[in-house]
Amino acid sequence: MRKDAEQFIGSAPNMLEQGSRRTFLAQAGGAAGVLAAGAMFNSRMATADAPKPGLSGSNVENPMNSGRGFWPNGARLAVSISLMFEGGGQPISGAGGPIPEPIDKGVPDLPTNAFFAYGHYEGIPRALNLFDKHKIKVSSFMIGKAVEQAPELAQEVVRRGHEAAAHGRIWSNSYNLSRDQEKRFIADCVETIHRITGQQPVGWNAYWMRSSVHILETLQELGFIYQIDEPSHDEPFIIPVKGKDFVTVPYTFHMNDISSFPFEHYNPMAYEQALKDEFDQLYDEGATRRRLMLIGMHDRINGHANRIRVLDRFLTYATSKGDVWFARKDEIAKWVLAHRDSTPIIQRGPASVTGLPGSSA
């Protein structure tokens, strides 16, 4: 493994160490309130209305038996948001950020590390309140080290009904590791998330979507049911791996804040219009085929106040439709597995030959 990948932030103070760090600011609909760590969260937010069984919540009652069309309850379109939980998992020097000039190798990059910390201090709490407001559930892809840095926040994500999925031990690639090393890299993350949140991850997202050619077999061996590291479809699909179905719930570059809407040249009006146009086109197509809209957001990017306001307006627009399913990705994967007959089954050769996720031999 690269030395800089191993030089992650291991000495950052835990959120429990100082009283001033045991609270974080929660803002929803312009109202501000302070939420204490753990069980002491503001009662209004902590007891936000649970999603009603139906299309705009994630807890569709018995979704495996309730679908009339392509999605549960005859929904015309599914929308799924990925919330990246990464702050604290990055290397202390050399992590990418908004500063264009790289820092000298090995020198702690203080402002970039503070930029990452924004995610757990402000971005995720703000996003959680937005999701509560619209009664939707999302999938949060968590870095093991980041979860250790902000355990109460990771617990709160799960407590509010969102999925805790795996994103690696640290914020680093795994494709250059041996198969056994990559498997351990992923398993360490799973163990940390399960130990701290109580939820067993079943979904995987690699650093910049890049895993080794062995990834699907490795994930299957670790008990995963899906991965998201393939932006090739606007619907989920199945790849048989060693005679067993494995789901891909696609990810996105073009509706992702870190790749298509970073800080440089960011235009909030253009972003909002892109979200609506993506939604409208897929909603139209959803009349005749299964369609899925993906939104990727990072704690330290889309968690900023002005960006949450844009997402708020979009979600108000999207939830106004009566036949849209806002779903966690584990729910989508389980739905797909239960409705195999209406799901694309992609047979692929070895990943080393096709250049796409598949078998490793």
C-alpha cells in the first residue's frame, strides 16, 4: 500500500474528548438547533416523522410483494442518494481538496484537513435534517477511520433509518493491493461500521470507483449483495458471480458533486436545473421501462448551506410526484434480487479482459 495512504489521520481528537465537540449544529428549513452527541439529540429532530409506507419513504411495507410495475407500489421512477461519510479518513498530507497548489510531501495540510472535517461538523448533520424534512432515506458510504473519528454521528445516521454501507478502511484506493490485502481492507471497514453502528454493511463503493479485478468475488465472499462502482446504466442489473447473483446499483459521475459540480466554477442554478432535467427525462422514460436516478453527494461539498438549499428545492419538486420511490440502495438491491425476471442479467468474461466488473478468471 502507498505510504501516503497509510499516513491517515490517526491522532485527530475523538468527538467525545471535548464537550464543545460533543454537539453539532442541526439546521432544517432555516431553523437552527444544537444537537448533543448520542442519545441527547434535539427531540424534534430525533423524533421526526417516520416515513409512511409508500413511495416517498424507504420503508415500503413488504416491498417484495407490493409492486405492480417496475418498482414497489407501481412507482414510475426510483431515486437514490449516496451520502459519503469521509471526513477523518483522508491522509494527513496529500488529500485532494479545494486548494489547487499541492502541499509539500509529508507536511500536514491543515486547511485541507479542516475542509474534510466540515463534513462531520456541519455537512452530514445538515443533510440528515434535509432528509428528515422530505421523509426520505439514503445510503451513506462510510470510511472506517471516519466512523471512528465521529462515532456518534455514524450512529445517528443509522438511527434515523439510513443505510450504512462500506467505503474502505481509509480514503485510499485498493486496486493496487493483492487480493488478500484488498479483502482485508474492505473487511476492516465492515467490522468498524458494524461495531460502532450495529448495522452490517451489504453495499460497497471504492475510492473513485476503482477496485481490483477480483472485486465482485471478494465482495460476495464477504457477504455483500451489491456494489455501485459502475456508471454504465440508468437501472440496476445483475452479474452472475460463481453461479450466484450479484447486483450492481449504478453510481454516477455526471450527477456527482465531487466530479461534475465541485467548488471551482460551481453554478447553483445550473446544478439545480441539471437535477430537474435528469429527473424529468428519467421520469418520462419510466412509463415504459425501469429507470433509476442517482445523486452522489459528499459530506464536505454538498453539505454546505447553499448547496443544501438547492437540494431542498429539488427534493420539494421531486417529491411532489406521487409515483416516485426514494430508496436506499440495499432496498433497491433486494428488490432486484426478488424480481430477477424483469432485471437485466449481464454475463461477462474476466474483468482483466473486458475491462468491466465481472469474474476475475
